[in-house]
Amino acid sequence: MGNGGGGGSETAARRSPSPEFVASKLMKAANKIYAADPRVRSVGVGLSQGGAYGFIAVRNIEAKLPDGVEVRTIEQHEGIAVGFIDSTRDPESLAAVIQASSGQVSKMPEQGRHRPLVCGLQIQNFDDDLRTGLISKEQMVLGTLGCFIRLRNGEVGFLSNNHVVAGENRGVRGKDRILQSGSLSISAVEQGGILSDFVRLRFSSAMAHPTLGTARFNVVDAGCVKVTVERGCRQKYLAGRKLPTPHGADKPRVGEKVFKVGRTTGLTRGIVRLTPAVVGPVGYASGPCWFRRSMLIESEGGKFFSEKGDSGAAIVRDDGTGTVIGLLFAGDGTQTWACPIEQVLRMLKCKIL
């Protein structure tokens, strides 16, 4: 994790400020760290190598900086240590644009058509692909079905990202058809639901920056879909995954183990390294976005936790309870960011089945 601190872990833990105290200083610390190093892409609350809570910044060490721009290293903010994680890419939203005629072979069972619907499956907003001209190019934007919910009107639905089911704010509530698994033509057998609602994304200009007060912050990237398939849905994963049923919602905790099932990488396991976290700019097709209150997840086992197409996957506590803590929306190839599920449910006025 870079220079996150040192010393004996027991001594550091005894002297460590509480995560709540560090979180209360996060926005001011993020402004300072972003201003000092233009390569920084995320700042959050995490544990240093010595076991103390502090600020951890993710920086893209391959980022090209204008001539004359200086980089300074901030080692602490108001007496709280600052550590760093080095990355080589900028964060971006993780929907996948697939060329249907490419002859790609499905590598994950979630990419096939399944009835009843279950968590982790591949989905597509057919009408948004149609209105943007992708269908005529034989392309589709694909993401992941997160988990099933009770919509505000009492009907059954499911969660994913705005940029998966609502086309980055272009979605038409009550009309856009969401397919599972996805197609270049509409058919009853493919349709899994109808777009119900979404939280609008706030885009920022390319030059926006938190230190200038010009970054427009989001809390979630989320949308919900009314289930319309005749055989309905089941709040579970494909049988071969042998995973607990998603159930309930809770706040994330630094250091806890989690898993997700996505249409591209399937089942992966990881650890929550930072929460809460500021992240931005995150690349979207419509422009950059900034987020706060996010969590940062790193994989276990040496492989990526997420790749393009995994957007919308539910982040689930890996302790056998099936507790949902987040909704995956972005990554940089090494780190993954998710928005807090409690905020998703509150803003969409729904609850997990």
C-alpha cells in the first residue's frame, strides 16, 4: 500500500484515531492532497501498514502532467498520516461495449440467458442502445444485475447502475426495455424488465477540481428495474456459485472481506481498503464524474476484482450472511469503487428483498 506508515502495529493501533474521526476530516484532507499531487484520483479512510487509521490516496503514476506542474507529497493532515497506493490507470465506469458480430465466446455462465432471473446476470438497456445508434453498429452496452428489491410501489425489481440501465441519464422511466441477456433485436424471450427509476448523475467539466469548488459530487450511480419476466426472479446466484443469498444491507467497514458476481469476471473476492472515499475524475461516456462516500476494494488471490461489464454488481459481505454493502460502478484495473448500498436504497426509495 505504499508509504502508509510504520512502527509496531500494536502501538499504532492504541494511538490510532477512530475511523469516524478520520472520516470527519476527509473532504479537507482530500482537497489538500489533490492540490499537492495532480496524479491523485482517490482519497479515503483506511489502515496504514502500522495498523493506524489514516488517509490513503490512490495516484496514477503514469498520468501525463503539463510542463512545469510540480508534485508534492503530503505526509500528514492535521496530525493524521497520509499513505499512497500507486496505480497506472485512471478510474472509469465499468459497463462493457460489445461488438455482437465479433464472435466472442461467453466465458462466464452469467452471460447466458437464465430464467428465472438471478443475481449477477448480464443485462442491457435495448432502447438506449437503439437511440444512441449502437444497435445499427451491431454493438451493445452490457452490465450486471445486482440484486432484487422491493420498489417504492411494492412491485419486485432489481438494482444496477444508472450508466447500465438508464444510459447516463438518457433513460425513459416506464418505457426503456431491459434485456437479459441482451440482443440486437427486441423479443419477449429476452426482455427481463422495464426501467423504473434512476438517480441522475452529475457530470463535471474536464477542468473541474475539488480544490476549486467546481467538482459536482455524486453519492451513487444507481438505477432500478421492474421485473417483467413470466417466470419471475430468485434472490440468489446461479446454483454453481454456491453462495449465500443476498439479504439485508449495512455500512461497509475497512478491512472486511467481500465478494461480487459480475457478467465479465464472475465470482471474485476482495477486501474493503478504503471507506469512505472520494474518487474522481471517473471517466464516463458523457463526461467525468466525481463521487464521495464511496468504498475502494482490492482483490484477493492475485486477479482483478472487476473488469468492464461488471458495473452494477452487488458487493456482498463474505461472512456467510449475504449482507449487501455496495453497488460496483468503477475501476482502474487494480482498484474497484462501489457506492454505499444504504444510500442507493434511500435515494431510490426501495429495499432489498
